[in-house]
Amino acid sequence: RAQRERTAAQQPARSADGQRIEVVANVRHAADTADALAAGAEGVGLLRSELLFEQRSSAPDEDEQIAAYAAVARCLGQDRPLVIRSLDVGGDKPLSYLPLPREDNPFLGQRGVRLSLAHPALFCTQIRAVLRATQGHRLHLMLPMVATLEEFRQARALVAEQAEQLGLAMPSLGIMIEVPSAALLAEQFAREVDFMSIGSNDLTQYTLAMDRGHAQLAQHADALHPAVLRLIGLCGDAVKRNAKWLGVCGAMASDPLAVPALLGLGVRELSVEAPAVAAVKAAVARCYLDECRALAQQLVELDTASAVRARLSEFQSRAH
Ligand code: PEP
Ligand code: MG
């Protein structure tokens, strides 16, 4: 079966009833982009740009960033989508060249887009590099850890300013849904963003108030908790009403068990780790979206993550 899945993985993913679902990959640089394409990924759903910024004594300049992003874009060609996430550091992931104050609660501190807004020169250099490196490609620019509309609007204004200065068009601009406030206000966000992608690792951590790296708690921080599924469902409904799209780029997207739930909640793009591409595409191919929607309605009424898992296992065994 694994061999059959690997062969099928070279085809675009479709549900059993023919709906196109994009199965793309999480990558860090051009080399693992090539690996992801070989595994059947249809593009990049999350370029984690942090690698370029870490373990050095000064920030990479615009040209160095252009070289890195252009290498990924070249690898993908002009037809495959490329979602580049702006710098997602801060708090627990410090950078030696940024004077960050010590924080008592780094996970609730200046991280993600908050850090970019506090250091606009750093952010604007990155945006200019992204825009210049990806002309002619299917770029989507994605902001991490957005909690409020004001943060999104401030970041959007900076992106618009850079695009205008460069004489380039405004790119498709979206947000990660990693903070419950953003999911709860999905309707308001959906009017202004071009897309949303669920960062299920952080969304689970903040919804359940369980540190994702905590030795005792991490095993209970289950993205299949009905509370998390409800938040994803709010996003699915909001993007549908506003003709935008919803993806998932957290670890949950790589779990074939979760696929029917996500499709039923309105997710249309799954950004996965390269080794998971074949199994996730196979899971998509077993799904009828009407059944998935009915399933999702049941799942959000359940009371625990283990009840959700039991229901999904039963669904999976019947779909085989
Ligand atoms: C997430 O939070 O789910 C995510 C994809 O971002 P990261 O794991 O890089 O925080
Ligand atoms: Mg995250």
C-alpha cells in the first residue's frame, strides 16, 4: 500500500468526490523544497524563514535574503504556490542582534508579528526581499501570531508601503491562526485578509493553555480537542462567506486521521512535512466532502480529544 500511495502522490490531490485539495509542504530552504517536491508536494505552504536569521551576529541583509527566497522560488517554478511566513521569533527564540527585554512569559510576549511591528526596519527589509525575489511566482505572504486586527492592519500598511516604493503589486497577504482571538474574530479577519492558515501547534497551546514543549502537558495538548476544532470551524465558515481560503500548516495537517475533520471544517490546503505527503494525499482521496462535513458537525459536539480520536478512527476504518 505504501508503494501505491507513493505513486499516487505524484498526482494533484483530489477528494473522492473530485474536489481539489492542495497538499503542499513545510520547508526551511531550497534543498528541502526539492525533497518535498520529489515526495509529491504541490508547492510550499509554509516557508519558515527563521533559519536565515538564527545563529549569527547580525541580521541577513536584503540581498542575502533575496538569494535564499529566490532559490526556493526557482525550485518551485512559476506555477506552484509559495507561502512565505515573515520572521517568527522572539520570546523563547531570541536573536542575539535584537535587544529583546527579558520576559516572564515569553510565549505571551513579543513574538511573531509583534516583534516585526516593534522592529519595522527588520520587517521591511524582509518584505522587500520577499517581493523582489518572487516576482512572477505565486507568492502568498503570511504573518505569524496575529492576535488583533490592528496588528494585521499595521503590518499590511508596511507591506503596502514597501510594494509601492518598489513599484510592485501588493502581494496576496494572509495570517496564521495561532491565537484564539484571531479564530474568534475570523469573520472580521476574513473581510481583510486574502487567506488564513491554521498554526495548529500554537493554536492548541493557546486554546488549552498548555505549553507545547512541556514534558508533562504536551501529550495532552491535542489539536484534535473539540475546542480547537470549533475554532478551526469558525475560520472555515468565515473564509467561505468571504471567498477566501483556509489552510493548515501545523503538525495536525500531517496526521491522516485528522484529514476528514479538517476538510469537513472547510480546510482546502494542507501544508505537511514532506514524508507525510503520500499518506495525506491518500487520506484526501478517501474523503467525500459531504460525509466530512457531517462528521465535523458531530466532532464539535463531542466533549474530549479522545472521544474525537475514537470517532475519527471509526470513520477511517469504514472509509478503507
Ligand atoms: C504552528 O504553530 O502550528 C506553526 C506551524 O508554527 P510553528 O510550529 O513554527 O510555531
Ligand atoms: Mg506557530
